[in-house]
Amino acid sequence: MAEMSIDFDDELFNELKNHENISEISDKMVAEASPIVVKALKTEIGKHKRTDELASSVKATKPKRNKNDDSYVVVRPTGKSLSAISDSRKT
């Protein structure tokens, strides 16, 4: 699995903690970042294609919340191919 490390200024987190609508802000942040992940995944899948079905089916879900109240989106292939195989099973 890929790893990513980002350094943020502590002041940014302190400011975010003081907002009443932090849930709304985090949903927006995750939603705005998801197209970047979709594009990257489509690019990587496109390198291994026989058809364009799988890459074109990659989509992000709407922001959701887990049991810890963290925002997240799922980026994955969706739908079925012409051969009726679920696109998520092709990966």
C-alpha cells in the first residue's frame, strides 16, 4: 500500500479545532481532493489496459464518516464490463 507524509503547520490544526463546523470543512476538503486520486488511479490503470472500460469506470464516492467521525471517500472502479464482470473484481 502506498504511503504519504505531509507536514502541516500546527497553527492550521489549532484554527481548525476552533471551528464549529469542522465536519463540514473536512467533508469539503476530502471531496475536493478526491478528483486528484481519481485521475491518478485512472492513469495507473490505463497503463495496463486492453480496453478503456476499467479506467473509465473509476469514480469517487461522496464523503462519508467512519465510526471515529473521520471524513473519507472511496475511489474505485464501479459498474460492470461488457463481459458482465464487476469492474471492482478486475483489479
